[in-house]
Amino acid sequence: MKLYILSLGAGLLVGIIYSLLNVRSPAPPLVALIGLLGILVGEQVIPVGKQLLNGTAFKTACNASDATQHVFGQLPGRQAAEQAAAEDRV
């Protein structure tokens, strides 16, 4: 959660600087977010595609290439769930 708060804070700081300089952001927010999503997914096309060509199932290919982790990052609450699962295994 700390990472998300820091990211939001950095975005707010950049927005304030843009406002003080009297400039607009280079792209409308929705367009910029869709572009970022395209970049993230595009980076995973080749690694996942290689796995698929080797006959691996899609879900397994995504896990093997860490595509899901790369695109979504560490989701809030996921770390706590992983720690609880690790403690259960011990």
C-alpha cells in the first residue's frame, strides 16, 4: 500500500508543478493510462508467446514468465495473504 501512496504523492507533486508552470499534461489521463497498459502488456507478448509456442497452457505461460506480476505488480493485501499461506505451510 505504501508504494501506491508514494506513487499518488509523486503524481500530485508533478501535477502541482505543471500547474505552477501553467502547462497541461502531455496526454488526457484516460489516453495516457491506456497507453501505459499497452506498454505493459506489449512487453509480455514475446515471453508469453514463446511459452505458448512450446505447448504451455496460457495461465501456466503467464506464471512462468512472471507476466501477471509484471503487469499488476504487488497488489494491496496480497503480501499479507502470501505471508499467511507461508506460515500455514510451516
